Amino acid sequence: MYEPTQLRTFLAVAQTLSFTRAADRLGLRQSTVSQHVRRLEEATGRPLFARDTHRVELTEDGEAMLGFARTILQAHERAAAFFGGTRLRGRLRFGASEDFVTTRLPEILESFRREHPEVDLELTVELSGTLQARLAAGRLDLILAKRRGTESEGRLVWEDTLVWIGAPGLRLDPDRPVPLILYPPPGITRARALEALEAQGRAWRIACTSSSLSANVAAARAGLGVMAHTRGLVPPGLVPVPARAGLPELGDVGFVLRRGRRGGETQEAADALAEAILAGGDRLHRPR
């Protein structure tokens, strides 16, 4: 009743909330994406998206379809692997950005391990810039990381806005330097925050530096300062800094999948994990 191709297209639109970005991710024309969604809506007899010329949003039935689509596609892939007589195996070195430590990425990895027990999955959690450098050096096979605004490489999983966050009730004195909680270089949010403040001509000071998300969040909860963070991944106990604080806008950031250069079994395993992450992409910006 529900075609896997249409379900994959539905998931891409649901995760990006954009027919254009979904088409780019899937390598399809936008008209084809629209056709897939229309046929799926005809099959369900329900509208799955509310859309106009400015935005795309999931309807209540669309939210329900997310879970069904993932389940159907996972069952389809398990059946194809079983009857195709192929089992993935080998070593797969996967790197994930610190941003996803508190999301449901572990659930996606657990499901992948359960379905592909002969793949030796090695996980590295690091800053996005560090992951990109290790991928380029051949030390990782697949990464899920932020993409710098000037870059176009990688398969877009999700795009969101960077915001300033801090402890509830935190007050910034406009006459004093902004206290910053930062990742060390080559952190992408670090660079974006400093560039934005320099462009605004606003003084700043470093209140805390750590490569650990947990440490930075603890510093922010203690009221030591503010940090740049993805809006959809704001940790519990922290809130966006009000606009009246006068901090500069930080723009958008994209999270992408990038593959390494190794072929053979490693490439097949990387492709399978990439598809699993894309299928569950909407869960990456929802807390556990």
C-alpha cells in the first residue's frame, strides 16, 4: 500500500521541512518530491503536510506517519537483506558531533547494531572540525557533523538556527564584555560566535572553554556566561537569551553526513548506517 520510495521522500521532507532541501538530499527534482508526497497522501487519504509559499509543517497525521514510515522501511530493508542473502560485515569507524550526545542517536545506533551484528562499529565523539579533519586523513569512514557556512559537501540531514543560550534569569551587562562559554578550536560554533561579536563590535571574554558538551552546559547552568547552540538541541536547564540582550544573530547551521574514501565492505556498511540515520533524522533533534 505504501511504496518505500515515497516513504523515503516523505521522511526527507519531514526532516528538512523543505521540498527543495529534500530534493537536494535525495538527488531528485522538486517536482518528483512533490509527486511522491502527493501519492502518499492519496494512499493514506490524509494530508501529511500543511504548506504554503513560506513554510512546510507536519500535520497531526504526518507526525503519526513518521513512526510508521520508519518501521515499514526498516522491515523492508531487513527482508531485502534476508532474501538477498547478503550480510553486512567489517569494521566501520563512525564519528558523531558532540551535539548529538543527548539526542536519540544511540537508539539509531543500537538498531543498526541489532540488524547488522557482524559490523564492528567504532564510535568517536568529537568536535565537528576535528571529525572533518580525521575523515580527510582517512581515520574515519563516516561522520555526522556540522557543516561550515561556506561548505557544500555532505548529505544534509537537518538544518537549524544557532542561538545564544544561558541560564534562566541570566543578565548581561551591556557595558561589560560578553562572558562566553566556548568549545576550543576548531569548533564551528566557537568561530561563528566570535565572528558575530567581532562584526557587531561587541567586547567579549572567555569564561569557560571545554571540548565536553556536558562541561559547557554545566558552566552555562551555573551562570558563568552564554554559549552558541543549535535551537533544536537546547539542553534542559538552559534557555535562549532574550533579544533585548542585544547579542548578534548567528545564522543557520547544517548537520551533514560525509563518507570517507574506503570502499568494499566498509563502504557498504557506511551506506547502510547513513540510510538509518537519514531515516531517523527527525529523532536527532528531540531529547531522549
